[in-house]
Amino acid sequence: METRTVKKQMAFRLNENLVNKLKEEAKRENRSLSNYVECILMDSVHDNHDVEILEEAPEDFYRAISVEEAKERVQKGLKKMFKEKHSQEKNA
């Protein structure tokens, strides 16, 4: 049986230079821009289990991250996923 993830289309306004750098990184990893950004965001949320949803945006909400920081987050998330999978396979 196939499991599908429901995707919601969103629109954001981002700095043009940031978008260009994200596109370059996504292309370098042979991924779509959407997938690349989604993985960065999922990693960011995954690392912050105690994320608190506030009615007002925090002061640093609009802080832009560098491409290097984005890459580090993606790589950290992938390492964590592979480590968890390896651990599950080892315990099976």
C-alpha cells in the first residue's frame, strides 16, 4: 500500500539573493528547490522538539540564514535520520 504525504502549497517572499543561493545548492544536490527548502525546515523543526507556537513572532523570526547554515542543518538532519535507521536495523 502506498502512503502519500499531503502537501500544502504556500507562497513566501524571500530575498532574491537567498533564493538564488538556495537554487544553486538544490541543483548541486540534484534536488528541487521545494524539496531542498522543505528538508531544511523539517530539520529545523525536528531539532527543536520544544518549539513553542507563539501568537506574536519572536524578535529573530525574520533572521535570514546563510546557505552554509542551511547546508549544515540539512546534513545534520540526514546524519540523524541515517543514525536512527541504522539503530533500528541493528535492534531488529
